Amino acid sequence: MTAPAPTYPGLLRRLASMLYESLVVFAILLIGFLLPQVLLFAYGLTLGNRMLWVHVAALLMVYFVWFWLNGGQTLPMKTWRLRVVSADGQKLRPAQALFRYLAAWPSLLLGGIGVAWAFVDRDRQFLHDRLAGTRLVDAPPRKIPPAE
């Protein structure tokens, strides 16, 4: 018996998940970036601009890549029932997750061109998903066991 073909979420749901993701990223940066910087400043230490950006990029890389490799979903993706998989429907490989993360930066920072790409892409995929060989699919709802 073969598994049913995956279904693909609409663009509006993916954008809503991205909006929610921005709130989670803000909290991560508040705790994982701002707090250590305040502690460093309290001891008279500072990091240069490049090191600050490296810190932000590394912190977010650990967050996204870890969640994508361990279940294929961040918290907002779970909420909006989205999952990232490879183009063949399998779990992401570590290099693939890392490439997706790195490709998402210019995709978003260059005026959102990678998100707008979904309007012209034949499968409605974001540009960073197309480049990384990944795609977002509908995740089945979690089954909650009956109360005893």
C-alpha cells in the first residue's frame, strides 16, 4: 500500500505562519541575543558589528535547522499544520536544511523576492524552497489520545 500523495498548503497559510514565526524569532533574539549582549556590556565588553551579525545568524541557524531536522516543523509551522520536507517527500538532510536557511536570507531581505516567487512558480513554492530542493506540505493534525 502506498502513502497518499502530499497536499500543499495555500500561500495565505504559509504567509500567516511566517508572520507568527517573526514573533517567535523576536522572542529568540530577545533571549538569545539581547540578554548575552547586556551581560557582556555589564562587564565592559562589546562585540563588533560583524560579530553581532554572526551571532544573530548563528542563533537563528541553530533554531531553524534543528527544528527542520527534528520533525520538520517549528512551533508556528505546527500551529499552521505545515511541514518542510525534501522534494521527494523525505526528511530533510542536514546540508539541505542548512542550504534552505542560507537561501532564505536573500530570499527575504531582497524585498521579499523569494516569497513573491511563489506567485510565478509552477508549484507555488518559495524561491528558497525551490533552490534547496524542499517544499512545504500539509502536516496531518496531531492525534490526541482520549481522556481516561
